Amino acid sequence: MAEKTTKALRSAARVLAYGGVAALGLAAVAFVFALLSHGLDWSAGLDWARKLLLLVGALCLITGGCGLFVSGRDRPSDAVTPHEDDTFRMFWHEVGMPWGAAVSLASIDFLVLGTVVDLVYFSVAG
């Protein structure tokens, strides 16, 4: 039991780390794009970064939740539609958790970073 818990926590930490890197990358790209396209206005850059992070975080949470909701359903045992999808099975094998759980967990990074950028935007701009 301790080995399963350790493996699950290690997988969750890895998903959170990759989600954090993705959220920081998205925020940096959005900030630089808005900064350059709005005449070096840093408040516009922060505004774009916060909106995009919160939007992507919400979409990831919805997508991951829907994935968790339908992940246990049986598929018809037909030659055309196999019972288990190889892609999702390989994802679970590589990452250590179902894709719905991984996307839902990674959405935390986007939402937390979006909230931090939101607080910085409103404290500095106001």
C-alpha cells in the first residue's frame, strides 16, 4: 500500500511540475505578445496573461472532469471499437494516472498562476 501511495504522489508531483512549466510558458508568451502588440504597456500584458491563464485553467478543469466522468464506461466489444483504447492505456502507464485526473490536476497550476497574476494586476494597476 505504501508503494502505491508513493507512486501516486510521485505521479501527481510530476504532473503538477509539468503543468507549472506549461502555465509559466503560456503566461510568458501571452505577456510578451500583449506587451509588444500594445506599445509596451505592461498592464495590457498582465491583463492578457491573467485572462488566458484563467481561461485555459477552467477549460482544463472542465475537460479533465468530463474525462473522469466518462472514463469508467464500457465500450462495446466490437472489432471496430476495442474495449480499451491503447493511447489512454499508454498514457496511464507512462504518467501513472488517468488522463482526466492528470488534466484536472494540471489545471490547478493554471488557475493558481492566473490568480497570482490577477492579484498583481489589480494591486499594481489600481
